[in-house]
Amino acid sequence: MRFFKHPTAINNKDEKPSVVCIGNFDAVHLGHQTLIKRARVIADEQNLQTVACFFEPQPKEFFLKDKAPHRITNLRNKVFWLDHYAVDVAYCVDFNKNMQTLSAKKFVEQILLKQLNAKAIIVGDDFRFGCNRDGDFKFLSEFLKPLGVYVEQAQSVIINNARVSSSMIRECLDNADIKTTNQLLGRQYSIIGKVVKGNQLGRTINTPTANISLKTKLPAIDGVWACNVTINNHDYDAVANVGARPTLNSFKPILEVHILDFDQDIYDQIIETRFVKKIRDIKKFNSLDELKAQIQQDIQQAKTIFQQAN
């Protein structure tokens, strides 16, 4: 898969025409996967390429700032899963002040037709776009049909009598309901990221951690979790703290993973952390000794969880 970030132009002289599926793709859940699969069918039938078109930041993040819905997948993870589900091109539209004022008509003309050379477009049943949210499936159909562009509205995916959506997944994660989250995703919920150097406090209390920057202020998951971690195609049990670190007066969200029975240098490596069961909420401790004692309890609880699962 190739990745383009607007306003980087795709050279249409070198590109196939495309079938475009549009959305936020936060989580790349079963509903999003339905759009992608349908786009793949049309692309194979008509010798087109598939393009997933989405926005960064997500529009609600642009308008609502810290009050925006919490992010399920950051850009790195979103692009990873789009590639996993066989999208040919990920096209990230920079949502800025210019995009804020762009009409639905101009978006279609400048992005879908000029940049992406769309011959078919697939949208979800709740998709709206344009400066006044006046663009929808009806608008696309009426505007593009005379131009010979096919427009299709994908039907919602229903699980447990409820529509699969990013908001539903956020609610599940907020309630630590990882089982339902995984059902809605069609896979285990995970965070994929590069291990970066932290303050190395973990080493001083005998619990070294792999630190992964979340690249978002508003992660949809937090707390201390029992996890599975994949490193170089090998799986390990782990305990992860995801979110702020109030004991250290650090409130920038980060994923810290203590991998059980592991002692290797994995700086700059990409690892995947899959969440198994929540152990507790994040809390502020009065001292590092209290934090150290709690971490040992967390590790023992995680080991019990893994033993019960086997």
C-alpha cells in the first residue's frame, strides 16, 4: 500500500483510476472493512485501484479539541490496518482551516475527481462532508451520476442488535469490555508502535518498560492491563500502563509495557500490544515505593489471568 498526505498530489498520469471509500476509519472496524471489501470487488471488476480517503486530524478533533471523542487508532495504526485489509492507496486529507470552509462540491471536484480520479465511490450510511455537512450519499449520487461516476452506500454491520461504529467501540473500551471490542473489530484490539527511550524509571524499580508514544492526546483506552506483546513474530505476556502517569506528574498519554521474563534491547523496534484484561484504573501514588509495590501486585495479577486463560 502507498500512503499520500494531502496536499501531496498523486500524479494521475501514472495512476490507475480509483474506487474510493471515504470515512474517518477510526478503528478500521467491521463496518469499515465492509466498505473496503466492496471497493475491492468493484476495483477487480473494473481494473481500478482502491483508495481509502480519510482526514487528519479527524474533523471533530479539529473543531472540539480536547472535547473530541477519544481516538481508537492513531495515524500509524490506521494506516497499518488499511494496508492489512488490502487497500492500494491510503490518502490522508489534511483537515485545516481551508478544508473547514471547503464546500461539498469543491471537495468532490478537487479531491475525489482531480486528485484521486474516482470512477466509483463507496460511503457508509452515516457519511456527511463539506463545510455545512451538506454532502451525503444523495448529493454524491446526483452530482456524480451525470459524470459517469458510480456511487454506492454500504449497509451498516449489525452485531448483537447494534450497529458497529467507532462510538460503540469507544464505549466498550471505556467499560473495559475487550471481548465486545474484539467482536466489533473482527480482531484483537491492539496498539502498534515504535519503542522509544523514556526516563528509564522502570529500571530503577526493577520493572523495565518498553515505551510507545501514542501520538494522540486522547486515547480511547487507559488503565493497567494484562497484555500479549508481539516482537519479531514472537509472543510474550506483559503488563501495560496506558494513559497518564500522575505519580510522576506526567499527563501526556503513553503506553508503557513491562514484558514478563524478558531482557532484550528493543529500542526503535515496532511492537504490537494486544489488550487481554483490565487490572485496574490509573491512580496517583504517594511515593515511588508505593508505586513499586503496586506494580508487583499488578504483575502477579496478570500472571494469574494468563494462567487461568491456559
